[in-house]
Amino acid sequence: MSQESFAPVTGDWYYPAPEIVRDANIPDYEAVAQEAQADLQAFWAKQAEQLDWFKRWDQVMDDSQAPFYKWFVGAQTNIAHNALDRHARTWRRNKLALIWEGEPGDKQTFSYWRLWREVNKFANVLKSMGVNKGYRVTIYMGRIPELVMAMLACAKIGAVHSVVYGGFSEQALADRIEDAQSRVLITADGAWLRGNIVPLKETVDEAVHRSPVVESVIVVKRTGQEVNMEQGRDYWYHDLANLPIASPICETEVMDAEDPLFILYTSGTTGKPKGILHTHGGYQVYTSTTLSWVFDIKDHDRWWCAADPGWITGHSYIVYGPLILGATGLLYEGAPNYPYPNRWWKMIEDYGVTILYTAPTAIRGLMRFGDAWPNRHDLSSLRLLGSVGEPINPEAWRWFHRVIGKERCPIMDTWWQTETGGFMITPLPSVGLKPGSATRPFPGVEVDVVDEHGESCAPGIDGNLVIKTPWPSMLRTIYGDPDRFVNQYWTAYKEQGWYLTGDSARKDEDGYLWIIGRNDDVIKVSGYRLGTAEVESGLVSHPAVAEAAVIAVPDEVRGNVIYAYCIPRTGFAPNDQLIDEIKQHIRHEVGPIAVPSKIEFTETLPKTRSGKIMRRVLKARATGQPEGDLSTLEE
Ligand code: PRX
């Protein structure tokens, strides 16, 4: 690909290099968008036909109990069949499914054949522990191949996985175990991060102590340090995998399309995390179609989604989407800047990565170290870049485009959520880009920016981002709490039947969408989603804190950081030592990502007369902005 052929900028527009468009194996955006608009169900049926089904659907979509939509009603399938079983029978058995690199530099590769056998083994181990169809299994691990295997093994036998990100701590893990009522938990002794061991098993011991519903813990040996193993409860995976029961052949469970595949907890407006539920049928169709079109996945590609499998990005685009497409994906255990800030760039060169999909916070973090680190590596294998998790600021966009993509690779800025299962607003590689805009909705998805009455906002006016049409990988419910599902997402625009995203956004004259951010009590720190209530309840669980309020304050690298305002309990003198102690407490209770970068003690918090904390006022004060209308402020 020659650089001269790139015709980059007209005003603020960026166009992909002509050869990228020419060689892209994707449909024409306008044509498929029209096709979907003409007949949404026929459109999705056509995509579903690319996959294997044990029994075909009777009905593509059933909206008779909306918002409890159903997709591919009457069909039988299993996502693990489409991700693995079917590839193990074709030439793809020899293709690499997964390339893995550990932070210390150890490496492993898995062909589709090998991965399939390992997953079968894992599935048999789970069965021998009494895990059956419908059982919930909590998985709490670092980024190692066994995490991917554990997820697929659950899917294969019809168990429902609930992956908890390895950066969460005791209470967060305990709450998620409790909510899912998981009797089996899969973990590792530890995980490598920045040269240190994250003591996963210690956290598990404490979480299981707090949430004793867990009967068995399967422990993968990763870091090798001494860990506590409780007899009758804890088992080494390698011991179980050596038993005759762990055969590499395992029957795949026949699932209804609407049977649950996984629960993934995410933050909302209350302290209790929401268990977002996704199912086998619609999710497999949507994740594979979106990945195939947006990132133009080809057989010779080496796809690197640098997220954590413990978040939705990893579920959809490290594990399920790429494997369904028979792609080769990369998984890396550690930090992007360990031991040096060139770690990622070196891996791109070493493995010949063709597509890199990451988050703005990672881009900004690496940008800080300057151009010399990436420039010392051959990044010419790259064809496409991607961004997800929060709005990407134009400065980071341009650096990513210029220094990493050599002004040749277009950036797919994908807007979506845990709840949506897959990309919702996103370019395809053929589309003109504007830095900072996720462009337009994926074909078949209808979105708008509306005011509180549901009137469409004119270009340039901020409003609520809503989704107007159902899509196959939409969340089916909040696990165990259907009322909350209805209230949270489907009540604000009940009459119109629209899904409320919780984001505010703006359209421009070209119909391009610009995401502004959350307009609820959710904070994005380094792209991670946290609820103010989760952090606040962590704060008040410290004996010195009577009341607490947290807000998001803009930060150059992390997007946002947390500021916390605490009212001390009588008898506690606010000082630096106490602040450190409270930070430590949050690290322990919620996780390192939730630690406020600033804790301030105060005598009062601004509240409305009905007692609601006015975070808006705190935020204005913290950022030196005008405080706005204070008429509802309590005296
Ligand atoms: O605010 C939006 C932001 O991330 C939220 C969803 O977070 P989560 O469920 O953790 O999923 C993140 C990964 C899909 C959204 O409500 N967000 C996600 N992608 C973008 C984004 N904001 C702007 N631009 C994006 N590309």
C-alpha cells in the first residue's frame, strides 16, 4: 500500500486509502442500510443463515411481549458450535484461533483444533463438578487462554457464565457471585501485571467467605506462588484435567436460541450492579455480522482486540465474534507499557497484527511516551484501527491515525454498550470519517437524539441518545430483576417503544453522531464503567465516613477521574493518613479502578430539599464552572 494513494483530508473529513476500500470484503453501506430498512427481519434472517443452526427458526423476531423481545424463535443452536465445533471439521482446524503472550514473555498458540479439544476438556471438567445446563458459573481470572476456554466450555454445556473483571476486588466479586447464585467459581492463583502478581486467589477466598453460595473453586495455575487451597472446595485445574473424566471429546448441548449464554455485570444508577443477560441465538448473529463488516475480517488477518475478556468488548470481540468468523486473534496478559512503552508496538511487529482495536484511554496513555517508541517498530502490517469505550478526543484520534496508522488506516470508532452486545454506531472501512464521531448507525439499527418529550433534536442540539428498532443482540433482561430492566431502559420513551441508552449525544448536519457522555450516574474512568453509588457505598463502608458523594472530573489520560467528598463521622479527624486509608479501603472493597484521585472532607454536601445529592454543584465547584440554577438547593 503506497502512502501517496491516500487522499486524506477535506475540511475535517478523513477518507480511507482507496486500496483499503477496494480490497474490503464488505457490502456497500447504503445498500445494506436500505435493505435492512425495507425488511428488518429478512435482513437479519439473511445474516443468520451464515451460521449453523440445529433447527431453523419459526419466526425471526417476536415483539409480542416487548420490551422482552425474542429473536430466532424456535431455533436451536449453540454458540460454541459456531465458534469451534464447525471449524474443527474443516481446513480451519489447522488455522490459529488464538495467539497468546504472557506479560513475562511466555507464549502459546492454539489452532482451532487445539482450542476445540481444550474447551471440550474444560467442559468435561465442569460437568464432573456437577455443572449443568442453566447453572451460573462465575469466572474471575486474568487474561490467559484458560479464561477464553472456561467461557466457551460453559457455553458448550449450556451453563451461563458470569465473568467478573480481574481488577475488581472482594466485595464487588462477592456481590456478583451472590446475585448470580454461582455454586462454581473458576479462577487462577494470580495474574501478571506490571511485573507484579495480582493475588486473584486471595481475593476469591475473601469473596467466597462473604458469599458462601460457592461450593467449588477451580484454580488455574498461572503465577505459581503458594496459595491457600481449601480441601473439599478448591481444586487445581491441572489435576482435574488429568483425570479420565476430562476427555477431549464433549457433546455440545442443544440450546434454544433464546437460552441464556451469559450474564455480565455492569454499573447503573444504584449501588447494585446490573446483570445484563445475553442469549445464544441473536448474540452470535449480531457479533459475527458486525465484526465481519466493521473490521472487514479476512482469513489472513491477525486481529487484536486489546480489551479484557472480562468486559463486553472482550466477550463479543475477543471470544465469540472472532471465533465464529474463524479469525486469528491475539490475547496479551499484561500492561501496554511493560517493561517498556513499546510493548504493544513490538507485538504488532512480531505477530504482524493487521487490525488493532483499543480504547481512547490506552491511546492517550501511550501517546504520552512520544512517537519514538512506536516509530522504532515496523507497523506496516496494520490495515485498520478501532476505538471503543468513550468519546475519542480529536488529538488522540489524530495521533493514532498519524503515528500508528501512518495516515493510511482508517479508525473505526465504535459506539455501543454492555447492553447492546455489539457495535451500534460505527463506520465501515469504506466510510468518510470525522475525528471524534462514531459516524452513523450500523445497518438495521435506527437511532436518534431526542429531547425529553421524544422530539428529534435539530443538528447541534444535545439530547438523549435512543435506539428505535430492536436488534438481535439486545439485552434480554437484567438477571433476576425484570422490573429494573423495564424501568431503566424502556420507560423514559415508553409510548414510542424506544430504548434509552443513558448517553447524551448530538447530530451534525451530515447526520453524523457525536457522543457527549453519560447523562446518568455512571462514570467512565479509563473506559471502565463505574456507578457513583458503587463507589459511594464503598466509601461509607469505611468507619470514618458518614456520608459520601463522588463525581467525575475530566482527566487528560483517563478521560475522567473520581473526586470524592466525604463527611467524617464524629471522632475522626480528617487528615492525609485517613485519606490514604480510605483509598486503600476502596481498592480492597471495589477495586483499583474505583479509587478516587482526590478525597476531600467536608461538613455538608449540596442536596436538594428532597435529600438528593446535587452532583452537578460539586462538579461545577471542582472544575471551576458556574454552579447554575441553585433554586432546588436545600437551605
Ligand atoms: O457512554 C458510552 C461509552 O461507554 C458506555 C458503555 O459502557 P460499557 O457498557 O462499559 O461498554 C463499553 C464497551 C462497549 C456508553 O454508554 N462509549 C462506548 N463506546 C463509545 C462510548 N462513548 C463514545 N464513543 C464510543 N465509541
